[in-house]
Amino acid sequence: MYYNRKIALHTLGCKLNFSETSAIGRILMEQGFQKVDFSDRADYYIINTCSVTENADKETKQVVKTALRTNPAAKVIVVGCYAQLKPEAISSIKGVSMVLGANEKFKIHEYIEQLEEQEKPLVVSGNIDDVSFYADAYSHGERTRSFLKVQDGCDYFCSFCTIPLARGKSRSNSIARTVEVANKVAATGVKEVVLTGVNIGDYGKTADGNNRTNENLFSLIRELEKISNIERWRISSIEPNLLTDEIIEFVAHSYKFVPHFHIPLQSGSDKILKLMRRKYLSKLYRERVEKIKATMPHACIGVDVIVGFPGETKEQFLETYNFINELDIAYLHVFTYSERANTRAVKMKETVPLAERKERNKMLRILSEKKKRKFYSEHVNTTRHVLFEAENDNGMMYGFTDNYIKVAIPYNETLVNTLQPVALTEISDFGYMKGTMHMEFSMA
């Protein structure tokens, strides 16, 4: 046991990574390690990396340097997607002591024992085809909400994406086991749980690639809603072709699943969608948005989009811009295409100049701000429940409505981690909604 050893953890990337970082922390604390902030002096610094960001290598190096400035004698351990994809490259970063792949990161306590005798960086990264599913991955520490991992991996192999190489095949645990873990989350006192995964709409597959009988995302969320103490469930990113009418209808009539969907689009051009090897065309995407807004006019819809994909002409970008402009959505996450080794797209020759990619990104980010402001303006003078967070920001506190509107009111410690009806009064210059506590209300 390691009762006198301190660990510090840092996460790069997505909500799924945050859930797994928390799991790694719990594994080590069960072995006697003491967890401290990443800015504090620790014996072991653990960095959970991402392969999606354009500067994965640069970001990892920067975090390693930050850790070693705090304690030059510390051991730095790098895990996660980037560690699985490029273990040797990471091991060459000055100061890195150990690199663990997708399966190995959840056995980190076993490998730490070997570090003391290692003169060179220890690299352990197995075959991605042999990955299992680690169930007890959920974030804990943020009092108001938790990210719960329900699915991992992806079988889609979009032409721009390395995630299947970094995380392996689509897989998940049984509903019974998932509910068991969700009950652990409920016991922590959080009020909201965000379901996370790589492709959560594909929930129901076993680690060996088979489909569980009568188990899919719809049957899972029906069971999760029965769990007491969790007041809100939020579905994270879900592919449009896997977002079924029955899921939309269920959320529309649910008391716990909130009217907020994040649906990757990537492009509004059917030609580009085909080059990306996506599983849908723009017509289906439009139908999904229209179905949601018909059943839940107040629903928030977020969109992922990639600009500058190889072969994307100015006309095709404008096709995407106009398509999104016509959709009743609330915000965009805009990604500038960047080349990834071992993908189909990297071999495509009709590349878009970097300056043009950046300009297209800027145009869509401006459109996103307009969409968000329009969505917020539709809710001025309405009242919605807000789950308040703990941060005290110069006398103000923040929270989110069920449909993902950020709201600010004067700080009141008694409101932390509580759901309160708030009258939404006006949009601030800083992109959130000002609110007033309201005891009598009617939902929009």
C-alpha cells in the first residue's frame, strides 16, 4: 500500500476522459494513495490524453513540463487515447516515466510498482482489438453532476477519425451492471448525471462484438429513469442515425431526462458526408432536428461540424453554412480539420489551405453565437429549473437549466447543488442569462 504517496491527475479531452480519470483516481486511492490538486507537489502525475485535439502532442508536452516544474523528482505517467496511438512518441517526451494503453490504464496500480526499478520509460500498450469494458468509470468530486461512462469504442471508422484505433470496438456493459454503477453515482449526492461514451447510441454490444438481447440505449434510459436521488439525466453526443423516434418521444415525456441533445453533423454537404463515411445524409439530420423541435419546442440542440475537410470547396462549405443557418439549433462545436495518421482522409489529395480552414471556422463560430443568442432570447421572461454549481465568481453563482441555458444569480451558498425555479430576465453581455429567484412559475 502507498499511504505516503501523493497522486495528481489531469484530463485532456472529452467527458468520457473525465469519467475515466476519476476511475483511475479511485483505483489508486483504494491502494492508499493520497489525491492532491495537479498544481500541488505530488509523487506521481497522471495525464489522461486525447487524440481528437489538433495539438495532442504539444498539449501533452506542456502538461508534462507543468508537472515537473512543481516536482522535478516526480514520476509522470501518460495514459489515454494518444498514449494508445503513439506510445513510443510519448515515451520520448523528456520527463515521462510510464505510458499505458487503453486496457492497461485501469491496472495502473500494478505497473506503478515496477517504476522504481525502471531506468527507461515503461511502455505498456496492448492490442486495441483485445480491449475490455471498464464499468466503474464515473466522475466524482464536482458536487452537482457526474459523467457516467455507459459505452466505449466505435465500429464506424469515419474517414477522418482515429478513435476506433485508440479505443477499439464498440462495447458496453449489461443494463443490470450499468444500473448498479449508476446507483453508486446516486449515492454520491449529485443531482445530474451525463451519459457518456464514444458512440452511446450504439449501446448494447458486448466486448466480443455481439448484441445483447433486447438491450439498447432506449431500454437503458428507461431503467435509469427509475433510479431514485438522481433528478436529471442528460444524454451526451449521439449520432443522428441512432437517435430514434422512441428515444425522442421518451425524453419529451420524461420527468428526468432533459430536453437537450448534442447531435454530430460534421457537414451539411451530402458529397462531403459520403467522403467522411458518415452513416446518414443531410435529409435525415434535418428530420431528426425537426422531430425534436416538434415534440419539444424548448429543446436545446447542439451540433458538431468539421470545416476544411479534404475536397470541401467554398460552395460546399456555404452549403453547410446555409444548412445549419436554416436549422432550429442552439449552438455549434466547430472543429478545423487536421490530418490524422492511419486514416483514409489523410490520403486525400484535395487539401484545403490552412488559412481557408481557419476562416471557415471563424464564420461558423460567429453563426454559433447568433444561434445561441436567438435560442436564449426565446426564453427571456420564462421560468425554468436551474441546478446551481458551487463556484463563487465575484459574488455570482451559475447553473444550467434543463435545456442547457447558463444562468447567473447573486451567490447564495444554500443554493449549491439544488434545483430552483428561476425567472430568466435578460441576456448578459458575457453570454449567460440573468435570473431572479422565483417561487411560482410555469414552464415554457
